[in-house]
Amino acid sequence: MKIKILYTHERVKHPVLSTVILKTGVPLNILEASISPSRGELVVDVPASGDQLKAVIEALKAEGVEVRELGPTIEVDEEKCVLCGACVSPCPTGAITLTMERLEIDEQLCIRCKACVIACPFKALSMASTSWEA
Amino acid sequence: MEARGAETLRTYEEINEKIKRGDAVVMRADEFVEYAKRYGVEKAAKDVDVVTTGTFGAMCSSGAFINFGHTEPPIKMWRCWLNDVPAYKGLAAVDVYLGATAVSETRGIEYGGGHVIEDLVSGREVELRAEGWPTDCYPRQYVETVITLEEVNQAVLVNPRNAYQRYAAATNSTDRILYTYMGTLLPRYGNVMYSGSGELNPLTKDPGYETIGIGTRIFLGGGIGYVIGEGTQHNPKAGMGTLMVRGDLKQMNAKYLRGATIHRYGSTLYVGVGIPIPLINRRVAETAATPDEEIYTEILDYGVPSRSRPIVRRVSYAELKSGRVEVKGETVRASSMSSLPRALEIAETLKRRIEEGEFTLTRPAELLPTVREFKPLEVKRYEPRVKDVMTKRVISAKPADDVKTVARLIVEHGVDHIPIVRSDGRLVGIVTSWDLARALAEGKQTLSEVMTTKVIVAKPEEAVDVVARRLLQYKISGMPVVDEEYRVLGIVTTDDLAKLVKGRRGAP
Ligand code: SF4
Ligand code: SF4
């Protein structure tokens, strides 16, 4: 599960993630980070589900940060996709599979590196927006 | 032996009779492969009249001739743009050739000739801009308007080279990502990219070109097209035949004709081509039955920027299509630049059109040549190589030398780069004046503490512009020149290159 964590300026200095990792024992993995003196924004992969996932989210909220669950990272425009495969083997984690009918992206494996977006000759792939406003 | 193209099993007339009656037996190439495996080629050849093939991939040597019609007053266009993409104007007044790889003067490779062709075929308006060469008969100087495919007189796709019989696959030995026309190649043999549809590939199914030649009616971009001869770089000996084709753009469909942009390479056109192979004799039936397991190509190392890239290994399309390929002892992912699902769809569409009597076969007026030399272009002008411009007197140091001694060398000789070599002359590292400044500041003593051990090098025979590009790529100002054993022969720096440019232009 990928989540986005929004820090407000009071929490920027606190070691939020480490606290949560210690508390829940779930090794959170930071995929994207942008932190400024006034606010911070992290995209984090939580390798957990069910109650454990809930516990992580609760623990984060207890630290005073905002948490949002993220939808699919990479979106496929099926009108544009010609099912070639130019995006498949360049994916460093093997998250993309091409079948005769469609392109499948495994959210669990995706590390948001955008290699596939760059590799597609038809601009059929885009990365879902994760900006502050999203 | 019977002649090439001998119609010993069935003639074109017989096949077309059956198509008209609606009882021709047509199979897609993949179906025919299975059928022949099951019942043997003998029976398959008897039972089946036509095998359909298909491919859908990037075909850079594509483009369209367009005739716009005359304006009032008329113009003799000598420069012309369609959606800001320049079209070739070395033709009559209002004829142009729009090439697939031409790029927009405002948007760059993001939008090219291939995209204009797709826009036209999709029925979208395209902006036409042209400058005239005013004459007594063509007084107009400039025109700006919009056109649609329907409005122009002719729009004919004429592609000098399409439908490669097979294509070499690509991998990358270097330690950085390469962006090539074969797509994204991950470092250290991280993946394999290939192209072509293997057992569905048109020319692969008739490698003796017994049924394909000038006048062969084909599926092209969704409409009807014709082979008009061998394609450029047609290379039968290497199993890399090609086709020159033409077809009326007005009949085509954007599903099978797509503009594309390959990252850091350029724009191109994906073209759908399907060819019916009539099983006129036993040999044709046999080749048409060749399975992916028996269709081979080579994996080349695109990390070597040379005309003759080293072959990493031979590989079958069966292995490529499995998505996993073994390279240098490791299994890596393989994927395709061309679309296999769409190739299959083309073969299927062509099959249906034949079955329904909409598409009949033609006997070629002349078969494709089976002998043709594919020659390289030799550069006959003097071209500087690294060995011609490098500085041969190299100031070097040993790994055990201390930092101060080397700092003195740099000052004394006014150089920026000191290769570090072992006693046998082999390169082990490099230090620059910047490394030394830092070392002194941080109180480091020996060179082995400060030198860079992953040295970017040049070879003496490399062309100067290739090396200049490498300097830029790694943002460095010089590199040692080494032989095969990594012995230092010289050093080539941006200064050496600057001197060369000065010399070439004859500037003061
Ligand atoms: S963003 Fe990177 S990891 Fe995710 S699917 Fe694309 S290439 Fe794979
Ligand atoms: S590279 Fe683009 S067009 Fe090709 S399969 Fe991937 S998303 Fe589809």
C-alpha cells in the first residue's frame, strides 16, 4: 500500500517515520520526499495490509501528520497504448506485464521511477499526481 | 529444382477462384505453424491455400506524398510545413513528401512527420504553411491555411523501407542507461529489447521471396497497399530483406498507423503491414510453417557505438517472446518495441478479408531480388581520430606517490589530469587538480586515497566527435587514452579538441 504523508510546519522537525517504524515494526520505505522549512510531503510504501496497515496509519496520525492513501501510481491510457512492450523490460522491478489483451502494472512492485513513462513511444503512461493539492 | 515462384501446388488464378467462391482456406501464420506441427507440412500444404502474416512496429523510412491542389493565385512552394513539421519541397509546385522522422520546428521530437500522418488519417485538420518562389506563372509568396485528408488531391503513403524480415535485438554492456531506437536499455545487460513478430513476420514466412515482389497486394495501415520493390538496405544474404510499399492514405486507419516518439532518439511512424502468402509450392509451405523456435536473430551490444556492434549471442523469437532471455549467464527481461497483439490482429483482419472475398491475391510482376549487396559508407575525407589529437607526453604518477609530489607535477607542467599507473604501465586511476585541492584541504596523504578508480577512457582509433560526446556526457574535461591492455598511450582533453576545431575552421 502506498500512502502520502503531509507534514505541517510544526511536525517537520520530528522524526515521525522512525517513531512509527519503531512502534509498529513495519519498515516504511520512502519513495518520494519533498521537505521545505514550512511543510513536508512524503510518498511512502507500507509493506503491510489489514490490521497492521491500520496500525501504521493510526500511528502516523498520532504523530500529527496527515495521511492519504494513493490510488494506482501509473495510469495507462488504453486509447493510446498499442500493446508493444517498450515499457515492459525497462521497468527495473519487473512491475509491468503485457498480455495479448492489456498491460498490467503491479502496484506492489512499482517504485515510481518513471522509467516506463519515458520508455513509452505513445505517451500512453502517466504518473498519477501526488502533489500537495491532489 | 523447380524455379523460384513455381506454382506447382496451386496458381494465383486457382486461389482467387476459390476466394471468389468463398471457399479458400486461409490461416494466420501462427495457426498454420500449429496445423503443420500437428498434421505435417505435406498435408498442411495441401489443405491450406493462403497464410496471412502481420507486423506492427516503428518504421522510420516511411512517409507520404501529398498534392494539395492549387491556390488562387497559385504558388510554387519551395518551403512547406505541416503543423510546423517541414515537408520536402524538391518537387513540383504543390507536391510534397512528408517524412516520418521530420520533427516539428516548434515542438521538437515530441511531434514529427509520423504524428502529422496519424492526424491526417484520423481526419483532424492540419495546418499548412508554405513560402513561395514567386515567378510569372506562380505569383504568390506565402500561404497559410488548414487541410484535411479528404480535401487534398492525393495522399499516398510511400515507404522506402518497411517490414524487415527480422531485426537484431539490443542490450547494453555499459554502466549507464541508453536511450536508443531500440528503446530504453538498462545498464550492465539489464534487459533485452527486440522488434518483429517472429513467426508472424511477413518476409520471414517467405524468405526465398517466391511470392513477394513488385505488385504484391498487401494490408498497409488498415487499407490496401502494394509492394513496389525491394526496400532500401534489402539484405537477403543476412536474412534481412525489406520492402518498399505504397498505399492510399485515404483508405487507412490510425489504429494501424501511429506517430511515435522514442525518448532521446526521435519521432517515427508505427506501420501495420500484413502480407498474404499463397502456398504456391512445397517450399513456400515449409517456410510458412517455420515456428518461433526456429527463427533466430542476434542480440547486439548497443553499448558499443559502432556500425558493427558486437554480437552478444544468437536467440530465437520463442525465447524473446517468453519475456526472459539469458545474457552473460543471467536471466534478464526481454520485451518488444513492436506490438505482437496488433501484428496478430493484422494477420487476423487480412485473413477475414480474404475469406470474405474482399481481398484477392496478385502475382508479382517481378520477385524481390535474392542477391543484393549491403554496403557500408566509407568516409573518404580525412577524419581525425583520438590518436591524432591526443597529447602523447603524459605526466603520470604511481599509486604510492604522495599528494604533494603530484600537486607539484600539476603546477610544473600546467596539466589538469594525472593518470595513475602501475609499474607495468597499466592505468588504475586518475586525479585532477580538483581532487588534489580537496585532498590537501582534508589532509589526505597518498594518491590511492584520493584518486578516482572508475576511469572514463578513450581508445586511440575512436572518432573525435564520439569522444567529445563522451566528455560532455560525463561532464569531464579529459580522459586517458588506453590500448587493449589498459596501458596509457596519451591523454585527450577538451583543450585538444578545441585546438582541432580552431584548425578545421581555419580561424585565427
Ligand atoms: S514507475 Fe518504474 S517501477 Fe513503476 S512501473 Fe514504471 S518503470 Fe516500473
Ligand atoms: S510502451 Fe506504451 S504503448 Fe507500448 S505497451 Fe507500454 S504503455 Fe502500451
